[in-house]
Amino acid sequence: MRVEHIYRYPVKGLSAEAMEEVQLKEGECLPHDRRFALAQGDSPFDPAAPAWLRKTNFACVAANARLVRLTTAYDAKTGQLVIRLPEGEPLVANISTPEGRAEVEDRLTAFLGEEARGRLRFVEAPGHNFTDIPQKSVSIISLASLAALERAAGMRLHPLRFRANIYVSGGPEWGDFDLMGQEIQLGQARLRVWKRIVRCPATEVNLETAERDSHPPRVLRQHFGHADLGVQAEVLEGGRVCLGDALERLAPA
């Protein structure tokens, strides 16, 4: 298998950022992946005592399909976040400052309306990632498996519906599931595949129209007997991963 795409999602629920390479660290997610989130008005998340919470406590595509209409870009060096909305001028905010975070909260609370369940809070906690599972992992999807799902669904499904970090080509359909419990070499990094990813309603949303025009979890169950696409892998040994790098199963020690 070969790495075709690398993505991070700096703000949970908002758009992906394509990368040519990434430096993975032991026991961590991709740098800046799901580093920030928009806590719903009624969310109990406390940045002073961060604990994992289900995605519905935050703005997320599964519950807030209109989020796919936003395009974002984050500069980790300057703290600048650019959000392009369907209408009006782009929002440019320095989210390292209270004023910048307040700007984001105001604009996106207005954008989501009642779906915000009150006023959104732009949140961050050092060392915490707003992932869908408590464990820090790197998500990997086989494009061969995605192609099998597309044939079953009878339509093209944009890979970013599935919000993975690494997309790989080559290998058989569902070959990534054969890696469960195995160590893999991904570029210069060593990882262990430990979990299949169960798909949720976020994958139903068309990224261009924000309409729910397909039902991948249902198609997966009907045609393949499960609702899974992709795997989670923990980083055992850090290293650089670049587009075109190989993903290889490591022989047992």
C-alpha cells in the first residue's frame, strides 16, 4: 500500500487540510489534528479539566451538516484561523487570543443558529485532542475498500466524507482489516493497528451540497455485514510520513 493523501483537521467538525508530509510522534495524533473544537452551548466540557466527551457535545458534521459549507485554514505559527463562509467576507481571527476566539464563537453561533444549542465556545486544552474515541490514534483508510463501498452504493463518495488522516492505495479490498493487531511501517514511523472504524451519519453528507444524499453505514451493513471503513493505529515509534511512502506489515519480533 502507498500513501496517497494526508489530512489533518485542526478544528473538530471543520474542513480538512491536505499535507505533503507529517512528523508523527509516539502516542500522539497528527500534530494539530482535532486540536480545537466548538463546544455546544450545553456542553459540559471544561478546558481546565479536559476529559473525553462524545462528539455530540461539539459542533460536528454528524449533527450539523451545514458545517461542510465552511472552508478553513489554520496557521500554527501565527495562530491565525481563516474561515470562509457561504456568504459575506471571510473571517480572519487570531485564535491564540480571547478576542479572536470570541470572533469565531460569534460568527459560527450565528451560522449554526438553533443547532448551536446556545452560544458556542471555541475550546482548546493542552495535550488534549477532540477525537471521536478516547485514545490518541491515526486513522487510515484503504481506497480499495472505499471503491468497494462506492460500487455497492452506486455512486461516488468523496474520501473526505470519512475524515481520515491517511488514505492509502494498493492492496486488496478490506486488506486493512487484515492488519488488525499487527505492527506496520508507515514511512519512517512504526504503528500498531488496533481498531476498525465504525461509520456514523457524518458520512451521509455531500461535501458540496450539505445534503444527506447517501447512507454509507446502511450500505456497509447490507452488502458487507458490518458498518466499518478504515482502521485506527497507535504510533509506537515516531517518524516522518510523506506522500508516496509505503505502508508495510512488519514481521513479528
